[in-house]
Amino acid sequence: MLKERKLIIAGNWKMNKTVAEALDLVHGLKLELANVKEVDLVVCPPFTALSEVSKVILDCNIRLGAQNMHEKNGGAYTGEISAMMLKEFSVRYVILGHSERRQYQKESDALISAKAHGAHASSLKPIVCVGETLAEREAGQTEKVLETQVRGSLAGLSKEQMGETILAYEPVWAIGTGKTATAGQAQEAHVFIRRLLADLFDETVARRARIQYGGSVKPANARELMSQADVDGALVGGASLEARSFADIVKNSI
């Protein structure tokens, strides 16, 4: 399908895969996706597998992403990982503000904004996640929640930095639940986010920005979701843990 913006499909492996399992998966992905040029492909293993996975994909069309990072590049922050550390493994992308971190680690929009600035300072491309809970959607607060998260998480970014930022709309009620936003619901949210970007930056930035959909993306629903005019790819969770299912999502999106 012809899209105004190049699709970007990223696999978020979350807290899954030993190094050996990660290598099996990425070798399978290399074989399955060797000829794909129409889509930017990203895998985001756990920190422990970044080094070995980076060696495997160095010569192919798959790029490496991390699942999180600290906003500062060094210091007394026990257990944290900096952007400069990620760069050592040829990491190109980093997921920031995933709903699981917002929920379990209580990450705020201000912290996510600080991390986004830190990522750009080290030439990493942030994938900034936003999305509403089921209670917020049922209360009619979807747009209010999205506006708060988008404005807060992108605060202070320049137009140039926004051009190197990916947004991921992930309705929290659809993550790992088997429920998926309908193609119409996804498109509606993406249109609203794009309008926010036009207000925050300008129409050109908004038109060029890539907005992924995330939330129980599977091979069976990928085509319909990716066919929406403002859906520019997917941030895939569970279905990215098996080479064939992730590859089928990619192939069904083209």
C-alpha cells in the first residue's frame, strides 16, 4: 500500500528472552525479513541481549532499539542505563513512556520529556508512547488524556528533534489483553494526535511525524490497521516474540 510516510514496525520484547533465545529469534527475523525495504524494522530486546543481538543485525535491514533509558548520561543512579551506554551497542531507537512504565514505575510526562531530550542529545530516536486506560476511554476522556501526555512528554522539543521522534499510540486497555482498537478508533486517535502536533509545532512537522499503533497487533489485524491514512506502523508486543508472527505482521502491512 502507498503511504505518505514510511511505515516503522518495532518489536518490544519486554522482559522476555535469554541471550540464547534472543539470538534464535533475531536469526529467524533476518531470514524472514531479508528482502523487506518498504518498512523500517526495529527490534527492542531486553538490555542483557543488546550486545549479542547488535552483532547479528549489523549487516542487515533490522535496526536495534532499547526499551528504556535514564535521562542523564552518568552518575549515581544504581540500576539505570544511559544513552551513551546504549550507543555502544549501535542502538538507534529507544522506547520511552511505555504504559507499563507509566503504571508500574510511575513515570511522569515530565520525566519522559527529560528522557526524550536525553535521547536526542545522544542522537537516539525516541519512540514516545501515549494512551488512555479503559476507564478513561469509557469516561470520554481519551482526547484529554492524549493531549496531556503528548504536550507533557514532548515539552521543549524543537521541530528538528520532533522530526526524529516517533510517537506510539497505545491504548492501555488493548495492551496484552487481546483487545484491539478498531481500525476506526486507531485512526481517530492518530488524527487527534497529529492535530496536536500541528498546534505544538507546525503543519509540516505534523504531516511528517510517524505515529505507530500498539495494542494486541497481530498478523490478522495488521493489514486493516496499517491501511489507515494516519497509522504509520506498529509497536508490537507479544506477537514480536516469535519470528513468523512478527514477519507476518510486517508482510501484511506492506
